[in-house]
Amino acid sequence: MEPLLNKQEIAELLAAVKAGRIPTDQIESSHPWPIRQSVSASHLDLFTVYERIRTSGELRIPNLDIILDNFSRRFSTSLTNVMLRNFVIERAEIATTVFQQSLVDLNNQGAVGIYSTSPLKYGCLFHFDTLMAFTLLEIMLGSSHSSESLALDRNLTTIEISLLKSIMLDICNEFTNAMRPVADIQVLLSKVENNFRLVNIVEPETEVLVTRFNIRLAGELCGQMQLIIPYLTLEPLRERFKALVTIIQGANSWTNQLAQEAMAMDSLVIACSGHVNMSIRKILNLQPGDIIDLQYNPDQPLTILVEDLPLFQAIAGERNGKKAFHITGYHGNRVGGIHGNT
């Protein structure tokens, strides 16, 4: 910062200006004042200050991934039971885009189910890609386990759409149960379409969350499923999604309860002074009065076995007229001699 003028210097400057010793006209170009750098301005739209295309949807609705992972497990079990094949559904990603772009990305292939989510507005979409659709159709029509899934280069027929409708109906129950920790909603299938131009649940520029699921059959990828749900559908439940953290913390109490129950379980504890290997013939020849040498040194501590696993060292004795043993240390730790260090 440039130094400031004091009172005397200011008075002398004003006197020089009045006397005409300092010109007040435009300064000559040979002694220009420093020119400030101009900053370019641009128009800012407050409604589009963030980029909505292909950004993470998990930040928009916190803990949404917990609900979707729960749905994945439920629908995997349902699909396995219905198809009698080992299906595994894995959630891949949650992205945000606009509704029109989400339909364009589907390339007008496969089948899309339109669902209502009463009492929530706008509903949602579940899309089966071509590979997944034909895989399910082949199984439903009696294909063998060895046949490979083929994604045919054609649109699904009306009959094929009708067959897939039974699978899409199963989504209603599984998605309803998955959402129950957040809200009690009723998910219903309105219709199934293969012409995506007829699909319209919100305005084209409305923000939606797109979740991709990988479908595996016997460990092999057999297609993908997508969930398209408007952000406005879930936005009223945002605070409830945040509260899922307390539900998870409550779920951790099961771990503590299992640990407490494990502490109360009975275990077999044996004080072993020694062991000996004997053949079946010698065992059969044993008679009353026979002596078996255990090769045991009475000056050494006993080995305490817990469920047949050596865990402690101890010395034998008596207490209150009953045989007992005193634990002197852990198995393998000979520090402290026979009496140990405890």
C-alpha cells in the first residue's frame, strides 16, 4: 500500500494546486497513472450454477445408496426364486442428468416399466436393456442352462413385453420393502413400454437420478437394469434419508448383542496333563490294574484346552476339597516358571 500524506503535506498540496504550480489537466502520456486491469464480466444464471449432467447422485440424496443396495439384495433373491437360476444384482453407480437425456441414453432399446410411488409424486422408471430382457425371456421359455444369452438387434414384441411384465411386477414389492425404512409408499406398475417416445412422467429438463445395476447369472454378466427417478420425487424425503445413519447405528447393536450371547455360551474346558498314542490292539488288551505312561512331568504346568485348542498353562491343586487348577499364563509362554506371573 502506498504511504498516506500527513496533514502538512496535504496543506502544501492544496496550496500548490491553488497557486497553479501543479496542473490539474490531463496527465501527459510520459507520466501515466498505473492502469488497473479490467476484469471481464459474464452473465450468471443462479438456477444453473451447478453442473447437473453426469454428476454424483449420492450427494444429492444422502444415504440413497443404502436403500438401493437393500433393493439389489431383495430383487436378487426374488429373481433367483422365480427363475430358479442364481442371479446376483449389483448396484454400479448413481448419476444425475435430465429426464430427456436419460431416455436418449437408453437408445430406444429394451423395455421400460412405468411405476407410481404413491403418495410421492412423479413416480419412477425401471429399464431392462436388450441383453437382460432376452436373457429373462429365454429362461421363461424353457432354455437350457448351457445356452448363452443373446441380445437380438430388434425391438421387443408385444408378447415379449407381456412376459416381462410379470418380472417387473416383482419390483413393486421389493422396492416398497426397500423404501420402508424411509417412508411407507405403494409402488405400482402402470405399464410396460418399448417405445420410449410414449414415456413421459416429468418435464424434459427435470433433474433425475439414474442408478445402473449389473445383472449376473451364474457369475456372468447377463445385462443391465436402470432406475430413473426424478429428484423431486425423493426431495421431500431428504431429511428422512439423513436419519438412516441412526438406523445403521442401531443395527450395530446386533453385533453387540451377538457378542454378549457368545459370552454366555458353554465351552468345554479340559486340563490336559499329557497324551499318548495307542494302537487299537493295545487298547483292546488293557486289563484292570494296567498302568499307562503319559510321559508327563509333574513339575511342568498343565495345558488348558478350550474346545480342543490349547489356550492356557496352569498348575493342578485342590480347593474346598475339590480338584482345581490355577492358570499361570497363556499357552506357549513359559515366563515365570511353574507358577507363572499371575
